[in-house]
Amino acid sequence: MKRTVLIAFIFNFFFLFAFSQGFTVINVPQDTNEDDSSIRVEYDSDNVEELLIRPVFTQNFLKRVESNLLVSSTYNLKSKGDKEKLLLGDFNAPVEFFFNPYRGNEGPTSLRIIKDSLNTWSLEVKYISNFKEVNRELSDMYPTIGMPAMEFLSGSIPIEEQQRIREHNQTALAKQNEERLKLYKADALLFPIGNHFAEQLYEKMVSLIVAFKVKEFVYAISTGGYSVSFRAVVDYEVWSLWISNPPDENERKMVELCRQIITDALANQLDESKYISILNTFENQ
């Protein structure tokens, strides 16, 4: 009962926040118990076209251990979502990292550490090179209808009209998401790396996945953020950890490190000694 009241309070706060900031409501979830429920709004600004306001609970994570290979000897990719498969969908590497921002013009990125038959390591970085262009094109092709927050809160929009707009927007957003997967172009960069750095990153990634635990149950409010996947192949298994807005320092440090590696790789400025120094600061799990 307390949890239900608190969730209702949080969603009420979202609407008040939207109202005070001049937002336009695009989509409101009918079932606030759904894991991916969020209020989608637009903001009258050149910098922010769309924003997701969502409840963030510490149960927004998924930790699993699975077989790396299926019966058909194909790789088990069940822990990867559609966007993740665009970048990491061909096999499971010894170490994988996937970053998916919830808002803005920054697209998903990934890195993985690959070991070849000669026991040499490579770093692969992938990104969606046409992210902004595709999103802009699809927003024009399948536009949503906004409901001014002030009118929405005052109840001046009839329920039937709200329902019509909701259904229109759900269809438009679903179509946008479907077409994105067809139009996104994934580009890759590959770099040779030293064994010491690769093995250190592997060791810390495995340790992080194993040690992750929810320390407390916290309700919070997010106007954006990101989700992230950590993954490692251990013997015949693939261990994965998906988290929305990581709550703990160690996970955030790993996110920051992996994103720094991606940024440096895109600028052709990899510095393995710097990354090893950072890895050495991680707490022993």
C-alpha cells in the first residue's frame, strides 16, 4: 500500500514538474507498474527536443548467467536488446560494454575486447554514425501530437481526446522505433591492445558483475540518464549485468572508464597505462 501511494506521488510530481517547466506531454503510461513506464514530454527548446521522465527504482537491473552457446552452436544473445544487437549482435566477446543514453542527440556506443587464435587481444569500438539524421527523419515522418501540460493537468482536454492522442503517439513512437533499427548504420574501429590491459579489464568486469548487489531500495526521479550492459564470457557461460542509471560508485566508475576508452578510441588517442591505473583503483570485490 505504501509503495502504491509513493508511486502515485512520484507520477503526480512528474506532472507538476512538466507543468512548471513548460513541457508538452506526448505519452503517459496507463500502467505505472510496467518496468519501462515513462512519461514522454517535449520541451520548447532548441537544445532538448524530447525528454523521458521516468521513475527510477533500484530494481531496474538484470543480472544473469547463461550458456554462451545454444544447442545449434550459435551464440546465446538473449541478454541483448535490439539496439545492443546492432552493435554487439554477432557473437559474445570475452568483455563487452554497451551504453544507451535515454535522451539527447548522443547515440548508443559499445566496446568489446576480442582474443584471437594467437592469444593476441584487440579492442573494438562501435557507434551509430547516422543517429541524429535518422531520428530527425523519423520524427518528421511519424510525428507525435503534444498535449500542453497546463491543459492536461487542468482536465480541459476530454478523456476521449486524450485517448485518441495517446493511441496516435504510441503508434507513431512504435513505428519510429521499428524503422530506426532498419536505418541505423553501425561503424566500427579496431585497435590492437596489450595483454596486461585486456586481462585487467576482463578481471575487473567479471568481479563487478559477480559483486553487484542492491544495497537499498530507493525511489528517485530521473529526467534522463542511461542504461548500461556489462558482459563477460567465463568458460562456457556468459555473465551479464544490465542496469538503469547505476546507483553505486564502482559501477559508475566502470561506466566512466569504458566511455573514456570509447572517446579516446574515436579520437585515436588510446592510453592503456592510464586505463590500467584507473582499474587499479577499483575496490577489491
